[in-house]
Amino acid sequence: MPAARILQEVCAAETREVALDETGRPIAVRLTRLTEDRPVRIGEVMTGRLHTISLPQGGGFVELENHAGDAFLRLQEGHGLREGQSLEVGVVAEAREGSKLPRVALAEKTPDFRFLAPWGTAKVEPVEPGDQTVAMAFDMVVSDTVNLPGGGNITLERTRALVAVDVDTSGRTDTGRAASRALKVNLDAAAELARQLRLRNLGGLIVMDCVSPLNREAGKQIRDRFNTVFRNVSDQRARVLLPSDLGLLQASVEWAETPIAERLLGPTGEKTPRSVCFDGFRRLEQEARAKRMDKLCLDLPRPALDWLNRDGDSLRQALAEKYGDRFTYDSTNPTSPIVFTVP
């Protein structure tokens, strides 16, 4: 489903975009940063050298051009390739945490990445730095819990093996028999889960613990609701099973882009110093636009300032070129970035 609108928030240091459906709900986000090194991106065609073939592992390893690192190429018996051979490949899945290499396919076999199409079909609407709709969408993609339209919520927990999804009925006011109430919340949860997988760039094995009681006919409706909504927001391949006897809805979704949370959060689930620094620069730019002549200071948590001093020269330069050289940077070690006027 093409996005109905695309909101684009352009700052000196980064650009954040949000694709919205007809109801105004976010269905995808995109992030471009000055200092982020992402040499391998989905859909890109590159030249590489097949340096190792390991059929027991299901394929081989390709050294990509321009020092972009290794990628995994799936191969089958009788593939006809040889080690050391130069290949033209297309990126079909980006790298993920846990030492998951990007995956490539031979260029002539690279699929059509239509699920990225929403970004090219809707009108782009520029918004001011700090736009609330954009901010809410980016907060959502890193939040464990998402509220359901009819009350209740789902919690998504990503592990090394799968994404586990719990359904909580707190706050629901549905009436009727227990089976009817369970079906309503399960349908809402399946629809929201489908949207969240696309929004967060998640793939792999997905398991949702449905609310009981649950019979086979209800299970079919829940599976169909997931499939319908997912097909509306993505053309990624997904296989969805009927809920098991234990009430577990299982889906397998092909990986594509790097999960957005991996680019914003550290291993412990907290924002990285880089992300905190970018939050501060966005706040600084808001103040710079409102106070055109004032000198401003960005007060950052200590780890964020350390990152800025080590790796952020391009950020400071970009902001100075856009608004003039009237900014200073310091740390009283606040819990979050603070901007104030310098006398």
C-alpha cells in the first residue's frame, strides 16, 4: 500500500521521514545521518569476490567492493561458481546485530524490492524540526509496548531466536461472551503486530501469544487479519500459521532492512551516545530557528559530549554553516540534552 503522506523533517545533522497511511498511522520510517556509516543497503548492486564456498553453511561468503565487508550468498548444489570468482550481486538483506552479515543474491536473481515503494509514491511534506508526529513515530519504533485502538496493548520482545509478542487486555471494555471478547482483542493485536513489523523493520520468526479461549475458526480469522494488514503495508514474503493448540500465532517474515532500533539503541536498550547527541542537535536547531540572533549552548550528558568531541565535527560544521557560528557545547551531565541562551 503506497503511503498517503510522507513527512520529512530535515535538520542540519540528520533527516527523519515518516510514511503515513490514510488514517494517519505511521507505516514506515527512514533515517539518514551525517556520521552513520552504512556501506551496504538493500537493493544496491555491488561487485564482490566469492572468497569462500561452504555448502554445509548453505552458501558462500563474498568480499564486497570499496571495503564494504563480507556478505553471505546462498548457494545450492550445482551452483557452478568457484572461489575467487568476481560477481555482481544485489543486497537482499542488510546487516543485523548478533554478527548477522548482510545477505546478497546474484544480480540477475535479485528480487524486486517493491516493499520500499511507499517512499516514492506519496507527496513529501516538509515539517519543522521537532515535529510531534515524526517524534511520536520514532518513539514508537523503539518502544516495547504499543497500545491497541480498542484498548489493551501488545509488547514486542526481540530475542536472538525470535520476536515474542504478548497481548494484554488491560483497559478493554468489550462486552459479550469470553470467546467473542478474546477474538476482538486478538484481531486488533494481529493487525497492530503486522504494522509494527514493517514499521520497525523486523523479520525472522514471530510468535504471538493469543488471548484464550480460541477455536479453529477464530484462529483462521486472526491469521487472515494479520495477512491482510501485512500485505497492505509490505510486499515482503511472510508465512503465517494457524494458532497452535497452545494459542501461539507463528509467522516467518523475510529480513530486509536493518531494524531501526539497532541504529538508535545500544545492547542494553538505552539510546546510544550518538543518538542522544542527535536528539540534542535537533533541539538546538529548534531553538536556533526560534532565536535567530542568540548565542546558544547545548548541554549534553557526558557520554554524548564525549562522542561529539570524538566523532561529531561534521555535525557542528553543518549546524554552523546553516545558522552561523554561534553555538557552544558543554556538559553538566544532565539526564537529557538541554539548550540555553548564552548571555
